Amino acid sequence: MTLPPLRVMCLSNMYPGPGAPDYGAFIERMCDCMETRGAHVERVVINSRASGALRTPAKYARLATQAMSGAGDVDVIWAHYLFPTGLIASLAGRMRRTPWVITAHGGDVANLSRGTIRQLSSGAVSGAAMVIAVSEWLAGRMYEEGLRPERVEVASMGVDTDRFQIGDRLAARVRLSIPADVPVVLAVGGLSERKNPMGLLQAFARLHTDRPDARLVFVGDGPQAAVIDAGSRRLGIPGAVHRTGVVPNRSVTDWMTAADVVAQVSLVEPLGVAALEAMASGRPVVGTSVGGLKEVVPDGVAGVIVDPRDPVSIAEGLVRMLDAGPDPETCRAAAMEHSLLHETDRVLGILAAAAGRPA
């Protein structure tokens, strides 16, 4: 007897929309992949960054209404982030007698230091059929914060290995107006303090002493942008440091292909998506000994793990990867262990088990 397709409600407070095509794109990609694997996915989402005293409550009220209305028509609710989406999933699930699963991504666990959020999240988690953490490190953090789900599974959102591939480095550099023979160190992501851009900048300054033609490129934007600009001037390397600001997702692939090494030197990192994308593109990674980065970057294989608080350690890692980094195929093989397809199948298995269905 053939079972009908698994019916999943994806409940998320971030999802691509007309005004924000890259907002929560990683969630959209896994939903799409689930459908190629035979699942039916109903997307109950917020696809706008609009915020404010009136807009934010209204957005979540609509999300809750839609979730409660549709929860009885699916086999399982799959919510992203512990709060407030996890709480909405628990309310809808209890009302419509539908099991729910929550994926914790990192920032939501950090917010548990706020007492009210901790209390509300704990109730949502304790009633969940399962909780998914995007890394082993994050699962451990959840226990440290006092959340005690009966079962925690680890599955990331994966890396799209069809989108990020080993490409033509020279062609990418032509498109980005980068000389063919210039060493390029790339950092991709929000320019926040936890991403440690100043640590990378200080390390690059050491590298630049011996390689004055090298460039450091930050792809992204954030509150540390002005600090980076001031720091590069203070260190005497303003001409070697470039910021692109926010670029479309499609442009990130060119930057990954054009780079010689990708640095993700975060002080805190629940997973390490940029590192996975770099390795899928055949680029070695200098990662740090924190969070999920240690799990996704095999030290000495597809990159090197360094001390995030030691610019000398970071600089040595950059030099090592520039001088004798692994070949592109080795890097990509490491990323394939966390491919979007692989992780989608893991998540579908977890959702099917929560719904009482065979995987």
C-alpha cells in the first residue's frame, strides 16, 4: 500500500518576498527540495522585513491565524526559531491536535537569556514532538539554557551544492574586475561584532606586510562597517580592504569562485553556512574553534581551524591556505556531507517520525 505524501506546514518568520528576495532563502530552498522528494509543503510565512510598533504585532497575528487555520490539514508543523514562531506552532498544534517540530538556528537560543522568552520557549519545546538543532554545539547550548526536550536531533539546513560549484576562477574575476594574480581573502556575512571582522582585519594586516598585493573583501553589511573602514586606515591598509555591501545571492557565487581562501573567523557561530558554501565552491576555509564551525570544517582537510581571539593564529591560517591549501575537489567533498539534498532527507525523516509515518 502506497502512503499519501507527507503534508508539512512550514512556519517561518523569515522567507523571501517581493521586497526581500534573499530573506530566509535557505528555508525556501529546503522547502523546494522537500517537494522534489515527494512531500507537500504548505508555507505559512512572513516574507517582509517591515517592522515597527504596529507592523510587527500585526504580522505575527496574521501568521498565528493562518497557522491555526491550516494546522488541521497537515501531518506535521515544522517551525523555524524557538520564539515566537515555535510558540505559534505549539498553540496551533495543540488546538488542532497536530504534532510540531521546531528547528533552532542559533540566535533564538541566544535570546533565551531573556526570562519571558525562556519561559515561553520552554513550553513550546517541551510539547514538541522533536526539536532540530542545526549543529551538535547548538544542541548542547539548548541544554545549557535549561531547555530539556525529550528528543533533540541534529540536522542543518544544508548547502545548495547545485548553486555553489567549482567554477571558472578567472571568468569570475573578470566579472568582478579583480586581477587574475592578486591573492584574495574573502569574508561573507553580516558585519557584526560576533563575526569578528576586526580580528580578521588585524590578521590580514600581518599577511599584507609580506604580500602587499593581497586583498581582503567583505561581502555583506552591518554595524561594524564603519569600524572596518576606520581600522583599515589605522592599520595602513585602506587600499587593500574592500567592502561590497549587501549583494544579491546570485553574486555570492561569483565571489566564492573568485576567492583564494574564505575566512569565517567568528567568535560565535551556530553552524557556518559561509564555510559550507566556500567548500562547495572548492575554496579552502580558515574557520575558528567555535560552535558549529568545528563540525563542518575538517581541520587540515578542507581548511584550518584557528583561535578566533588570536590575530597571529588567524594570519598563520591564511598564509597556510594561500600557500598550500587543499585542492578544490577535496574542499567540495567535505561540503557534500552537508548537502541540501542530504540534510533535506534527514529533516524529512524527522518530520515523518514526528507524524507517526515511515521515513
